[in-house]
Amino acid sequence: MPITVTEKAAREVGTLLAGQGKAGAMLRLWVAGAGCGGLRYGMGIDEKEPEKDDSIFESNGVQVVIDPQSLSFMDGSTVKWVDNAENSGFDIENPNPPPVSDCNCGGGDGCGAEDGCGGS
């Protein structure tokens, strides 16, 4: 399954790329790590040539590039733009179950780095 970008997120990506003079760049996604709360994601503007084993998807005019290991966790995910009273920004909706964690602090999403779980 591909990685998709909603129309609203695609407009925001386009605005961001145009504002930085990087209209031909791609959006790179990756898994930045895992903790008690599940996976953490990274995203950035990528102007380099993709690696030979990267996957490239096009969605609503945005080219998305992702490495194979990240794709194995993020396959079928959707990049969305969230704009509400609490915050605004990109969000990744991942339909896949989170990987099994060996975290045993019992703190769930709220466990802290001092517990060895990588949370805040």
C-alpha cells in the first residue's frame, strides 16, 4: 500500500516547498524511534537523489520518499494536516499496529525518559 498525503497536507507541503524555493523537492518520511507510546516519525524536505532501495509515492502532487525499513512500519499511512485550537501541523495516521515494546514501566504514553522509555 502506498503512503498517501491528504489534499490539505499537500497544499501545506506545496506552500512550504515554494516558500523555500524547493518546488522540485520530495517529502521524506522515516521512523525516528519507538517508545511506550508507539512509533515516533520524522519528516523533512529531501532534495537529494533517492537511494536505490527507497520507495517513492506520489499523492496529491507530493512526491513522498521512504526507506524500506520505515516503510515496513508505515505502509498504508496517511500524512494529514491538523489545524485546531490545540495545535497545527503535520500528523501521520498509521493503520498498522505498533511494534511490541519491551518497555515495562507501566506508564503508557506518559512514562518519562527517566524510566528508560524515551517519553517526555
